[in-house]
Amino acid sequence: MKHNAQWHSATIRAQRDLSPSVREFEIRPERGVRPWSVGSHLDLRVVVDGREEKRSYSLVGLPHAPGDAPGADEVYRIAVRRAEPGRGGSRWLWGLQTGDELLIGEPNNHFEIGWQAPYTLLVAGGIGITPILGMALQLAQRGAPLRMLYAARCTDELIYRDTLQAALGERLCTLCSDAGQRIDLDAEIAALPSGGQLALCGPLSLMDAARAAWQRSGRPAAGLRFETFGNSGQHAAEAFWVELPRHGLRFEVPAGRNLLDMLEEHGVQALSDCRRGECGLCAMDIVQVQGTVDHRDVFFSAAQKQANERLCACVSRVCGGGVVLDSAFRPD
Ligand code: FES
């Protein structure tokens, strides 16, 4: 792999299966662990179909503190769900052995919560537990008022449940969809004291439902904090065609690739930042669609997604055909 200033060498120090579909990795950076805060993610260089790509994973647990077990300050910890079908990054990581080398970036935090809020409601769906776990542990350590809702498909997939149970006790509520249990977001938000915050991470459907419920409640937008992994949509990923008349281009986006990467590969300059459907920088104008746009971002509102006038190129896709797009950029 090619090294550059952004990437640093690291080694897999240990790994363990937390559930049939989630594996935890301890990653030991060659130049030592950098200070990080709860909510941070770590970029990893993965190899997908022979190509190097970047993936972001939340750092799990709490940053090192004095009194921790020896060696606890030497590693970053991430938990990776093997996504089938997925974009291939998790398959590559699951193929790594203890002792293998990889390239990593430095911790970065786009998911800070307010530590002074009078009350915090934490909501985690599936693998969305990874950033929420540290928040729950840190809030509990500080003696801050909180309640946590943790939903998964089945009991086996409630990873870190014992740790959470020990730290939160009655304040933890777990739900399993295979038992027909669902989070009642409207009721939970209604019960939140004034000035309370909601922090959540989970699949797109949970994000959309939470954003809509938060808006219905009339609470200030700043009280809702969320993070998405930007890779789950309403439809399974399939190949689709893209046409850019301004650039005289037409190409296919394969099922395992994203539109933004393909635009860049074809020399189309596109703005981007988060590459997870959160910031909206990569939004492009839709001129015409054949099939259905699978909006996978959390940037546009439900009404904007329905209007289908723009899409986030980093995560959104098309099913059953393709799309004619316009970008503000001129060809090189
Ligand atoms: S780059 Fe942020 S939404 Fe696409």
C-alpha cells in the first residue's frame, strides 16, 4: 500500500467475535495512540476488489484513563459488522489476522454531544451502538441523568449489553425486532425534560424516524445529535447508469461502488466532505431519472427526498435504471 502524510502504519493486536456478525479489533498504531474523545471515528485504508478505499469506524469504549489495565492505552478499538451485501470493506477487515498490518488515519470527532445537558436520551440501532457505548459509559461516570434505548434484530446482536447493563442498570432498555419490539420515539421524546438532548446512531430508517419525531415535538434542532454510516438504503444496491450531459459522459456505477468515487474516477470535480450522507456538500441536481432514487443520506428532509430534485452522490443510488445529473463544475 502507498503511504502518505494522512496514513500511518498500525497492527492488529487482537480480535474477538462479539456476535455472529460483529467482530471487535484492537488496532495498535506504530506511533502510539493519539488523544481522542467519545464520538470519534478512525479512518482505515481497506482494499476492495483490488482498490484502496477509505472507511470510517467509530472508536469503541472510552479513551484511556489513569488506572486502566496495562496496555489499554496502546490500542484503538473498533467493532465491525460483516455487511453482506456491503461495500466490501468489512469483508477485507474480517480477513485480517492478528499481527497483520494496515494503514490508519487519526481520530476525528464529528459526533460530539453536550456533556452539560440536563438529560440525555441515547438511542442505538444495531451496529450504531459503537459510538453510543462510550457516550453511555462517560455520562454514567459523570453521574449525568440519562436513559438509553438499544435496539437490535435479536438478543445475540445486542453487543456490549453486559458492559452497558453493569454501567446503566435500569437506565438501559433493550429491544429486539424479532420479538416485535419497537422504539416509540414520539413517547420517548415527549418524556424528555426540557433542554434534554437526543443522541442516536443506527440505520437510515431509524435516523429518518427520529428526525421526523424530533421535528414533530417542536424541540430545538440543536438538541438532536446523530451519526450515520451512510451505507444502508431502502433497496439493495444494484448497478445503475449515470449521464452528465455537461461533461459529455455516460458510465455505469457498479453495485459495489459509489457514485461520488465513480464521478472522480471519470475526472468530474465534485465537492465532498463527510462522504457519509451527512454534510450535503456532494449534492447534485437531478435532471431526469429512470427507476427509483434510493436516497441514503440524512442531509435532505423527507419532503426533499420525495421531490427528487437533488441527490447526495456519496451515498445515494438508483434502482431499476439510471439518472441524468447536472453539476456546477465544468469539465477539465
Ligand atoms: S460528502 Fe457529505 S453528504 Fe456527501
